[in-house]
Amino acid sequence: MRFSRLLVPTSKETPNDATLASHIYLIRGGFIQSVGGSGLYNFLPLGKKILDKVRAVVKDELDKAGCQEVALSFVTPATLWEESGRLEKYGKELLRFKDRKNNDFILGPTHEEMMVNLVRQSVKSYKQLPLNLYQINLKFRDEIRPRFGLMRGREFLMKDGYSFHASEEDMHREFALMEETYKKIFTRLGLEFRVVEADSGAIGGSGSKEFMVLADSGEDTIVVCPDCEYGANIEAAVAKPKSYDADTEIKIITMKALYDEGETKIVHFALPVSIELQDVKACNAVNANDLVECEESTDIQTLVVDAALEGIDSLNAQEKSYADISAVQENDACIHCGGALTYTKGIEAGHIFQLGTQYSEPLGCNFLDENGKSVPMVMGTYGIGVSRLLAGIIEQNHDDKGCIWTKESAPFDLHIIISNIKDEAQVALGEKLYETLKSKGVDVLLDDRKERFGPKIKDFELMGVPYGVLIGKKLADGMVEFMTRDGMIKEEMSSEEILSFLEGKF
Ligand code: ATP
Ligand code: MG
């Protein structure tokens, strides 16, 4: 591609609302463009190209693992979500609308119902199972606080996969296969990541794992053991139980629990005074959709006491139960090996769930088993935030000048700069390298613009193609520079040898 023909509106200006490196550089590098600052983005040619490259890696590994790609209708009839019972539950993130005939629709934030509907119409027998179907398609979630650019958009690209099985064991086999497949995807994309145990959130089901891209800017806190493999999102993390004695000071936290159809309930949580309440665990303990802070202090009717206090506390309430509601703290002992747990930050880039029959049962997605009996299919579901991955790659790979794309995500393999477009020898060498490498399948960007050298090198730094060739003044002495973007390392090379060097490298 010739830079002179490329739409890549790079800029020196940091967008007002941007604090994260990935947000700043994806906009400044001309990859994406904000649409009115509300979690909506246009992908410009280079952003689209990177998205396609990431998508291709995801597709390649999934297809190799035997998954099949489909494309589901983006607009979902609300009736399907009524069948699963999620229409009420999902809350305000769900965008609902009516068509001209007054029928209700939603924009899919996730597609369990749609995929179950597809399968229940076409799969009838155990002989057709197992199946793993996926799509790489838009999702819409009316996030309360869209922010950080592609990290938390309202419209975003997700790979969502769903597997269907004749037995629980077979679903476990597929779950393990997806874990391995996801590891291959994240490794190929050049990411440093960790697979952790997770809470299952609004999707439901039991047993889920998240793929966390490690970054200080990540919104998730993950608890890791330095001595063994244990890692978990703080929402699901457990440590070796602590023992408390009878005079342990106990605190009580009051919250308002939110349920379906606008119902609410005041709930109380009791735990040792030194321990923090973990909101997600607390929410799960009272089967609520959400918990919000609450000033009201009423009689204690519903009380959940931290499991560590069982047999110790003497609290009274009409309805009292014990559950793990405490946040694991740094230096707590690992449940597996006793190691001192530490916190680290991560970006949730993927999430895989063991679902069971939670959707197949209400939606009647049944099959005839070997004995001719009709039973619901056992399901798994597997997501990757494809557009969020672009942000994750840049969070891990940037410096104070701009992006540094990894090999499989880079918009080009090589970025050639002709420093002075009026210098015939520079132009001739640039054109020769460009045409020859291009004919050999190397994806080359040739900066042939009538611009000064300064903006050209700044664009190289900002855009982050992993390698570059600088054809400048030194060509008069028979020299050019080969540049490695990571570290901005420049090596002088003979202009006679540069072509064969590049042919060997790519
Ligand atoms: P989060 O906790 O970050 O809100 P989630 O747990 O709601 O995410 P899932 O339902 O597990 O998300 O969706 C699968 C994947 O989609 C996530 O692992 C994440 O990578 C991506 N994703 C979710 N929400 C967004 C968003 N608003 N913008 C971009 N990607 C997203
Ligand atoms: Mg998730």
C-alpha cells in the first residue's frame, strides 16, 4: 500500500476523554474514530485491517478445533428472550425496540437464545451431536459507562461460540478443548495472559474461566498464587479458610438487593471487621441481579454471615444463612498450596462457561438419546472480545511514542520511508524494495508522501508497524537504516544488501 493513497488520519491531539494508552493511540494512529463519544466507533482502513487479522487468527484456531462458523441475525425477537426468562433479568444494558407492526425486538448483547433456536430446529438426534457453532459478529450492550475506547464500547465485535452435547462429560471435554484453543489464539496474538477461575455473571451456568490479558490498566483484579497454577478473578477467588475465635469483632453491611420486575429487598451481610465484602459473591449469596448501597437500617430480617464465622457468631435474624462473601486479601494462603496470594490487574479478553441445560431446557432444545428418550442438550458457551483485543494488544505493547503491534496483529509487515520524495535515488530504491517484496507476498507500506521527514518518522512511531526501512540522506554513501519499532532500534545497512536481508527476514 502507498501511504499517499491511504486514509489514515494520524493526529498529535490526545482526545479529551482518553486516559488509556490504547484509547489514545488507536485514535491518534488513525485506526478508529469516535462517533459522538458514546461508546460507538468507526473502524478506519487500518483499524479494520487489524480487526480482520485478529479475527482470522481466532477463526483459524477455532476451525482447526472443529468449530463451525455461522452468522446469526443481529436483531433478536424479544420472544426468544421471554422463553429463556432473560428479558426481565438483563436490565438496562439490553436495547429494546419495536418494529412498525409493534413487535418487540432487542439488539443481541449475547446470543445463547438465538443459537439454541437455530439448533432446536435442525438437530433431533444424538447422532448429530456434538456441535460447536460460533460467529464473529456485532454485539450491543447499553453499558452504563462506556469508556476506554474499544475496551468498553456499547457496540463491539465478539466471537461467541456455543457447543451442544449429549452428555455432561462430553461438554467437559469440549470445555477443555476450548481452553486449549483459546490459549493458542492468545499466544499467537503475542499476548501475555493468564487463565483464571471466574464468576459466571448474567450468562449463568456453573464453572467458568476467564482469559485475562495482564495489564496495570485492567479493570479486573485477579488473585494469583506465585507458587502454583492457581489464579482467579477476585469475584470468584477463594483462599484457605481462616479461623476466628469467639471474641472476633464483626461488622454488618446493609445493602439493597435488586430482583426481577423491580422487586427489592434489604439484606445484611456480616463478616469479620478486618475483611472486605466481595460484592459479586454477596450478590450471588442472595440470588439478586444486583446490589446497591443503602442507608436504611431496618430490623435484620435477611442476614448472610460469612462462612468463616460459622459456629462462632451468635447473630439472630428471621432468615439467616452462611456463604463465602469475603474478598480474598493479598498474602492470604492459597487453597491449593498455601502460597502467599498476590493481586494483579487484568483485562478480560475471553470467557468460557460450562452451561449445562440452563437454556436448552426452557427453550425446549431436546434430542432423542440412544434409548429414544427426549432430553435437553448439555451446553457450553465461549466468548472472545475481538475488538477489545485490539485495545489489549496495545495496552501491553506501546511506548511513549505510540503503538507497537505484534507480528500477527500488525497492519503491515514492513513500513518503508522515503525521506525525500524529490531525491530520485531514494525514490528508485524505495520503489524497488516495495515492488519486489510485494510480489513475494510481503505486506509493505511505502511512505511516498510529499511530506518532511519529521512527520514521516512520527507516523512510523505512532502507527507501530513492527519493522521499517529508512531511506534517507545516507543513501548517498550507500547506506540505509533498518528499524525495529520495539525499542526504536536502528541498524545501518548497505543499500546493496538491504533487499536480500529483507527477503530473508519476511
Ligand atoms: P465485563 O465484565 O468486562 O463487562 P462481561 O463479563 O460482561 O465483560 P461476557 O459476557 O463474558 O462479558 O462477554 C464475552 C467477552 O466480550 C468478554 O470476555 C469481553 O472480552 C468482551 N466484552 C464484554 N463487554 C464488552 C464491551 N462493553 N466492550 C468490548 N468488549 C466487551
Ligand atoms: Mg465475562
